[in-house]
Amino acid sequence: MVISASAQRSRSIGVAYYNVDKLYDTIPSTFYDDEAYTPQGKLYWDSEKYERKISNIAQVLDSMRMPIVMLYGVENEAVVRDIVERCAEDYAYIHRTQDYSDGLDFALLYYGDIFFPERVTSWHKALCVEGSIAGQEVAIIGNNRSSSIGVLINELGLRSGDSKIVILGSPNKLNFDKYGLSDHLAQASHAGYGNRVRGNRWEMYDRVISNLCNTTSCG
């Protein structure tokens, strides 16, 4: 994305979304059903499989070299910490427990010398981290539920200020225009591209949405 740091210049900052697909640890939970992801469960989810997945995720993150990455599908802070410790890239992170039925959360990884967090809000199937990049206020939202977006934008007053908003995830039926937002993957979706297969066709399930526009990403 491109964020205006001043009237004279702008700075291009990469932001990524990464669904790590149910990264559970091997310890049974007492709050939700993760029995399949235990050594005695049907997936025989042991330390060896867990460590292999952590290593693979870290390799992907290092290959992207993105300064800001929103993760989804992490069970708890411990697995986020394991990912960060395995990465060659020097990430700080923010995690909040969502207390949702599947036990899966969002987490934000970021370079601490580029993004400066100021406020963190956890909502139903959403994590909003407000901060600054090169002096520009930015709200980065991970979301898997469209109704949460409206609550966050309205309750936090994001529309009333100069904040740039970036939404990463699967907001489903969100009315983008209502909030002055653009779906940056709309053109790719209309062309038949996607990021998951449903039935026998590609579907653009995960989205990148913002009120930032440039010649290559709005449409």
C-alpha cells in the first residue's frame, strides 16, 4: 500500500494477510474442542508435526519479507511466539485471545522500526491495531465477519479522522462503498482468480480492502 507521509512524498509499505490454517499446539484445551490436534487425536498432532508446520510458516514469512503481516488461525500467543522466534525476519507481534468457538485468533506481526502501534481493539472475529507509519495514522484490521467492521469503524471513529484503513481477511458481505473503502482484489475476482477452491471454481474468499487508492490496486 502507499501511505502519504507528507505533502511532498509517500512511502510504499507492504502489508500481507496469511491464514495459517488451524495452527494449534499439541496441548488439549478445556475451553473448545481441539481434540483432533493432540497426539492421541485423529490427526496424531504431535510435537514433530507442530514444529514442522511452524518451520514452514516461518519460511513463507521470510520469503515474503513483508514489514506488516496479519495472521489468522493461531491458537494462542505461544504459537505466535514460536513463529516469530523461528523467523529470520525481526518481527514484533500483537495477539489478543478471541474466545471464539474454534479457539483461533488473529495476530499482527510487524517491524518495530516501521509501524508504531498505539491502540489495540479486539472484537468478535476481528482485531484492529491503530498506529502510525511515517507519521501517517493507519488502522490495520484483521476480520472474518462483516458486522464487526461496521462496529469497529463507527465505535473507534475511524471515518471521522484522517486514518488510513486496511482490512485483511474475509469480511464476506461488507458494503465497502458505505465506508469509503475499495476491494483491491475485485478486478482479479471478476477475472476468475481466487485464493480458495469452492466446488470446481476459484473463489476470492480472503480480501484486501482499504481507503487507499493507486493506479494498480483500486477497481
